Amino acid sequence: MIRNDFRNKAVLVTGGTKGLGLSIALAFGKEGAQTYLTYKWGSADMDAVTKAFTDIGAPAPHLIEADVTYKEDTKALFEQIKQNHDSIEVFVSNVSFAQIGGDFESYKKRSFLKSLEYSAWPMMGYTQEIHKVFGSYPRYILGTSCDGPERYYPGYDFVAASKAVMETFCKYMAKHLFEEDVRINILRAQPISTDSLRATFGEEFEPFLRKWYGDEYMITVEEVGDTALMMCSGLLDAMTGQVLLLDRGIAFQDNTMRFFQHREDYGVE
């Protein structure tokens, strides 16, 4: 049970047509929210996304092509939402794009700045633009992150750095907007079984994690969606400027002890 009534309220999810973005949007759609999902050209299966909502009895989503780095797209997006709503109830900053792979010598400032532009800045930039267009901030601002800032993943350098920047800005945004009716938090998760995970690390990565860490190590997109809804449910309104880790408590389990306990299952002596 949740406190807030999301029926006919505007919920914006960037990168919301697949993976965890879509799952978050579906969680709010199930509660009657009017969802607005952005995507880049050619990245959305319109019919499949719409069907996912109608199958659960949720209002059909608005699918809007908008690149988070283009000011014209951003302005057009919010003007379109304003035609139907006087405010945005929930804004989920989910888009992430960064250079993958390479060694230290392959680092380029241009690649890093591009990663920040896509993966860190939109949470701040969109929030500012929402205030300009609607005259108010969303009641809930949620950024999606990962455990990359604290755990090494090959080739994940720029993604992790960008997410660390976003998490830091979350705290400062919460301070600056403390007197406003807004809650700003980050949902950080363990690896999630998505197309993005496979595109980033290859097809062998997920089976490897499941073999050596167990199926419970992987977080599902449904769990992310349910957690995002819970964070905006009204039950946690005292929480702002926080990073919530979704990991089912796996982080508490020491890897060495885990291998020792399951050494026979893993064939380790």
C-alpha cells in the first residue's frame, strides 16, 4: 500500500522505453500515473512498449523522442507535457551513456565530458528546466545509479565516474531545494539483467556472475521498478539527498567466506 495517489499525475522517465527505465514506468503506470517516456531515434519499439502498459491495465504512455543533451528536445518535451499537466509529480533521470573499455592511455577528456553530459547532468538540467516551464519542481526526483563508484568493473571507468558525480549532486540539490516540496534521492543497484548489461560487458558476464555469486546476486528490473515506486510512495518523504542501495543484502556477504561456504558447489578446493 502507498500513500500517494498517482492517478493522472505526470511521471517522466528518461530512457524509459526499455530495461529498468521501462520497469520503473510500468510500476507507476500500474498506479494510474500518466507516464512520459523519452527515447533516442530508433531505440523504441512503440507497439511493444504500449502493449506492456495495456496488459497491466495502465494508461497508455506518451513516447517522446528526446535526446537529453539537446536543448531543443528538452524544451519541446516539457512544452508537450505542459499541454496536459500543470506540474510533474515524479522525474526519473535514467539515461546513461559513456565510453566503454580501453586502458588508462585511452582516457580522453572529450569522452569524459560526454559521459557527464549524458549520465550526470540531466538530473540537474532537467530539474532546472522543469521549474522554468511549470513554475515548480517535481515532488520527487530520482536518479538511477549503480555500484560502479565503489566496485571495479572492467571498462566501466567513465560510467562509474559519471554516476559518482550524479550521486554527489543529489546531496547538494537536496540542500539547495530543502525548503521546496521536493525529495531528491538516488536508487543504486547491483548488476541488473538488461540488454544494457549485456551490451556493456558481453554475453558471458551475466552467466559468470550467476555461477560464482548465485542467482540472488542479480537484481531484476521488476525489483527496481517496485523500489522506485516505494521511494516516491509518500512513505519515505522524510528521506532526501540519500543514495539507497538495492542489493538484497548481498553486499554484507564477504566474497571469501561465500566461496568457502559454497566451495564444493563451485568446484573450488
